[in-house]
Amino acid sequence: MDGEKETALATERYGSRERWTYWERGGEMEREREGGEGERAGSFVKVFTSVFLPQGYPESVSEDYLQYQMWDTLQAFSSSLTGTLSTQATLRGVGVGSTEASVAAATVTWILRDGTGMLGRILFAWVKGSKLDCDAKKWRLFADVLNDVAIFMEIVAPAFPACFTLIVCSAGVFKSLVGVAGGATRAALTVHQARRDNMADVSAKDGSQETLVNLAGMLVSLLLIPLVTESTVLTFALYFLFTCLHLYANYQAVRSVVMETLNQARLSILTDQYLQEGRVLSPAAANHREPVLPDFRRRVQIRLGVRLGDIVSSTSELQRALKGNQKKYIIGVKRREVCVCLSSEAAPQDEIQASFHCHLLSSLLLDTGSTGSNGPLTGERRDQWRHTVRAAGQGEGLWELLSETHAFVDRTFPEFLTALQKAGWQTGRTLLDWDEWRVNWEPVPLKKIL
């Protein structure tokens, strides 16, 4: 039997976790696992990953998935504990355990809290709904900070009986904003993480992870409640401890996300780097530089997808705006704002080009930034254009500058776009926060416009 010939017939694998080989031995086909059958200790891990991780992990998700989910789990656990403290405070505030409280008063307070929260949810989704995709990291962090503020308000509310209803209603509004911002940005991150169009599976497993964390938080809360019931000092001490942990974990979570789609912040970083040094940063490097906290530095506002009337107010201005412009957008500067009209025929790459042009003009209007030795925008040209900006105001000189920048973008952008694609950025879709106005114009000779 030792001399029997073995022939490998086929191999198969289950994701990256299991590999098997089919052998022909003595006329029989046998299946054998690579690495042997002695991995009994891994059976629990296998079940755990199949329950709480998307099918095909890690190939079916983005590379930053595990790091983000670990920090997200820690923040969810901390939030669960602070939520327990706020729930206890709210129940005490509405009169649970008090012989003087009435059921009707408690019911009215609860209804008012939920009702104001519902109105807040509708208004916030109306005002900021379109912004949540574009800056998912910022809004994700904003949602969790606001959640901590709402919890703090609920904890201190019983100390102010006269204003209790007002405080808990305000906290309810804040929590409704958290629900909208948190849910929407979680959906945007799910799209990023799902690399096999498996958004439903990724979302479902994220829900399972959150449920497990909340269950663990409830078990720990059973130990904490008897300790904090009669101790306000301990309640606030635990609140600040878990809140600090919650905020730190959230910051690390959004910092760990590496998105390959272009929003205004990432494209601004890439444009500045390219103009200065002639190279495009990788998604990891650009995401590391992307601000996730409020930035109070002076900036030029960029408005994308505006009406034609927001850029030009006469046929002569339209003539100047079209001078040297063969692109699918019209760009202009009004009141120190860079505005863009987009053609209805524009593709995502035209959107990127328009935004690239906007960030070039923004750097000239701000009169900031340095020039690298290898960048396409030389120091002499930048200084010349900045001098033109300072001298032109809103006059003819500024329109001439726009014409010159059109020629510069025509030469520079194709190389920039190629470098983006080589670096791993997605150029087939964008998150650049365009409004819905689209403009069509005829490419006629300029003299016919007058």
C-alpha cells in the first residue's frame, strides 16, 4: 500500500479560511484539508466569524473594516453604559418611584419628548440630508458628540424640576439628529466597506455586532445601577469616564476609514499636493490628512451646480466666461466665492475637473500655500496670478485670469486624472456635493453672443 500512487485531482477553498485537496488513492477519491484536521480549537472562531462577520471576510470587505469595527464596538459599548445612566435619570425625573408623581404628567412629558424629536428628525434630514454622503466622517463624529451632549442633558434634567420637560425635549431633538446623521453615515460607510456589493450582509452583521455589544452593556449596567442610584457624584464620574472613552474610540474609528471616493476635502488635499509637488497622494495618505473636526481657518467658499445667473449677469460677462473655455462647465468668481455651472452632459470626470479648477482658484484667492520645485504651478506663475487677483477685484482682470487658468487646467488636468486612477482613486463616481442646477449653452463663436 505504501507504493500506491497519489494524484492530486483538484483543490478548493472557502474564502481564505479553508483549503482542501482532492486526491486519488487506490482508485478512490479522498478529500483532505491543508494543514491537517487538528484545528478543533478554531471551530469556535469559525462559528463566531460566520455569525458576526460578512460572508467571505476579509476579501468581501474593505481593508479598513476590522480596525473600524473594533473601535466602533468600543464606542458602542461606552455609549450603551452612558445611555443607561441617562435612562435612569429620566425615569427619576418623570416621577418613577415618587408617590407625588402622576401617570398623566409622566405620559405627557414622554409624548412631548418623542414628538419634538420626530420634528427635529424631519427638519434635519431636509436641511442636511444631501451633505451626509459627502462628509460621512465628520457627520459620524458629529452625531456621537451630539449624542453625548443629549445624554448629559438627560442626566442633569432632574436637578432642574421647573425646566425638566424643556431639557428632555431638547435632548430628544438632539437624539433625533443623532439618529438621522448616525444612520445615514453608517449607510455611507457600509457602501464603502462592501466590496462585493454585499451591502445588506455587511449592514446585517453590523447590526448583530451592535446587538451583542448592547447586550454586554446591559449586563454591565445591571452591576452599575445599584451603585449609582443614590450617588450623583458617582453617576457623573462614570458619565465623564465613559464619554471620554466613547469620544476617543469614535475619533479613532473615523480616522481608520480609508475612502477612495473624492469629496471636497480629499480633492482639495490632492490638488494642493499635485500643484506643489507634481504627485498624487494615495488614498491612505490623503485620508490621514482629511480633517474630521471643525476647521475654523479662513476659506473661500466653493459652490457647485449653481444657476447661470449666479456667475454672469450680462451677455458681456457670459462672453468673458466662455473665453478659452471648451469644457462642460462654466466657472466664475463672485463676492470671493468660486461658483460653477455644470452642463447636463457632464460626466463624473467633468465634475472632478471643475472641482480641480475651483481649488486652483481658491488657493489663488486665499493667497496662501507654497510652491514645490516639481509641481506644475511654478512660483513665478502663482505670484503673477495672485498679483492679478489682488489688483483685479471683480473687474476685467479677473475674467482674464479665469481664461488663463482654463488653459492651465486643459494642460494639467489629464495628467492629474491619470495619476488619480493609478493611485487607486475612484473616478467613476464622486461625492463632491453638487447642487441640481444644470445649464446648456451653444458652443458658438464669441462674437455671436453680443
